[in-house]
Amino acid sequence: MSLISPWRADFPGIQAFDAEGQTYLDSAATAQKPQAMLDSLLGYYASGAANVHRAQHLPGERATRAFEDSRTQAARWLNAAGSEEILFTRGSTESLNLLAYGLEHLLQPGDEIVISALEHHANLLPWQQLALRGGLKLVVLPLDASGQIDLQQAAVLIGPRTRVLAVAQLSNVLGRWQPVRELIALAQGHGALSVIDGAQGVVHGRHDVQALGCDFYVCSSHKLYGPDGVGLLYGRRAALAQLRHWQFGGEMMLDADYQQARFRPAPLGFEAGTPAISSVIALGATLDYLLHLDAAAVAGHEAALHAKLLAGLAVRDGVRRLGEPQVALASFTVAEVHSADLAHLLSEQGIAVRAGHHCAMPLLKSLGLPGAIRVSLGLYNDGADLERFFSALDKALELLR
Ligand SMILES: Cc1ncc(COP(=O)(O)O)c(C=O)c1O
């Protein structure tokens, strides 16, 4: 099967890579951008930049309208109950740090924060540091052999002392969907707040935060084919109301004196200072592009690429896949070969894959691995990309063995 992507031509970055002889297989780290996103970014500056939420002049009003339209578009993308439930941040990492700080005042020594064994450092370190500061216990949910959080163990470990559950929707290393609905229900049963790290999950298919039932959901624009420097923090209205304000400055206050101030509620109360205006607007254009794609065709294409990737890995001697991935992503090691050496030889042949601990060092340590190679695909990848990867892999392994 040739596995041609009908969307490849929409991505100038991929065409530039083609011209350069680069095969990009690292979309889970950051994705390439559609022309619609580039047009929006340039259009904002070319038609005259202006700050948002401050000015009475026409350019300011225009920028504010476009900025708020993006918020509406993001609310639509996640099916939030309203655009006021969407906060713009710098990315998933900032959203999670905001939450770990914003919820601190609700926690007492001895309370428990529950994460899982597969978390990215972005969803581990903010909670770990909060636990260390406040005398809290960080509980780590174990995984089963497929790379999924073990629900039986979770039912035991999520308990009356649990105040916050923070887990990834989709593992960036194992590529496996996590049973987040069931975990959220367990947390709710004990009155705990739930935080879903959707940095990887949001890229594959559509997700409905209301149907998930989570209190908070975070993601990054740059992995979702949008610009970098911007991310989303969804919060259920009642959950957002519990957050402590965190950054202070322009446009987040209602009233200020020298000695005290009153602050706006979400979203603007959590967006102090001038935001990444052009990026937010360009994220809206990206979501617009994605919303107009045939979702079933994208899912079908990604599934076909995924099958080809797994089949190619399965027939190669000594290749050991990590877990059982369910999206177009696979991490693997090769017996007696260091992943950094392999990535280097792949790179010399124009193949861009990720090697290392994938910002999930405790997970890699628990698997007894110093690192692994990860191949991750976007909707613009095609069968020929994978064929180039496999032929480069064979050459590299021949050299290394
Ligand atoms: C599962 C997961 N969570 C969080 C992050 C952090 O995202 P960002 O670096 O965009 O803040 C990543 C990035 O790779 C990720 O894969």
C-alpha cells in the first residue's frame, strides 16, 4: 500500500524537509505547521499588530476580537461548556505548573496527589515539588504489561486522602491511551480534583472534556500543528473558581491600590501581561484548518501508517518495542545497540527520530533502560517516509552489529 497523505502539500515545512532530504518522524516532540497557520501568523503582523483587551482603537479591537475568537474555537475543539473555561498559557508545562501552584492552598500535610508511573516530567515535577513543599504524599499508580495504568491498583491507591489526580491521557513513550474516564470517576468518588495531561492525546482524534468529566485538561498548541509559545488550560467553571491567582500584572486585576488589589476571575485573571497574541490567533486558524479535515480519513491514514510501522519493527531481529502503542507512534530498543548511537546513524541518513529518556526518566528507569528510540508520525507522513526509515534502520544496524 502506498499510503499517500492528501494533506502533505498543506505543510510547507515537510516540503522543505523533502527538498533537503530529511524525513521527519518526530511529530510527538513538535509537529509541522499547515499553510493556514503560517498565513494567520504573517497576516496578524502584516495587517498591523496591536495589543489585546486594553485599547479602544480599531486595531486593538480587531486584535482582541481575533484573540477571543481563538478562545471560542479552542472551546469548540475541546467541547468546553463555554469559552471562559479556556485559559491561554505558554504550553502544557506552564498549565501544569499553574495548577500545582493554584491548588496549593487547598492541600494539607498528609494529603495525597496521585500521578502514574508513565508521566512526562511536566506532569511529575510540578506535583513532586508541591508535595515536597507541603508535606504531601505523591502516590504513583503502576502500569500493566501493555503500558496502561492498572485500574485494579488504582482503585486501591486512590482513596479518602486523595486530593488531586493528575495523569496523562496518552503516554508520549508508550503511545497507549490511558483509562482516564475510569480514573476520573475514582477520583470524583473521593471528592478529588482531576487533571488530565492531554499534550499527546489532543493530537489524535477529538476529545470532549465534558464527556471525560475532568476538572482540568491541558495541552500545547505546537504538538497540535499550531504555533509554539501557546497552550491551553481547560478548567470546569467551578474548578477554575478554586484556583489561586498566580502571575500578577497588567489586565488581570479588577481594582488596585498601593497596598492591595482585587483580581479578575478566569480566564483573564490568569493571563497577566501581554499574551502571545499572534500565536493565539494562529492557533485559532490551525484549529479551523483541523476542524475542516475529514476526521475519519485522518484517523484511517494514521491507523494505516501505525500498522506499517509496527509490522516493520516486528520483523527486525533484536528490536524490542516498548508496550503496545495505539496511535502512530512506537518506542523501541535494539539488543546490544545504544539508542543514541542508532539515532546518530539514522540522523546521518536524514532520518529525524527522537532518542533518549523522552522526558519520562522514571518510566525508562523502571523498564531498566537508559533510553529508547521513538518514531512518531503526523497526518502529513506517508508510506515512503517509513520505507526510508526502515532502509536507514537496516543500514545502521548492519554497521553497529
Ligand atoms: C505527555 C506530555 N505532557 C507534557 C508535555 C510538555 O509539553 P510542552 O513541552 O509543550 O509544555 C509533553 C511534551 O512532550 C508530553 O508529551
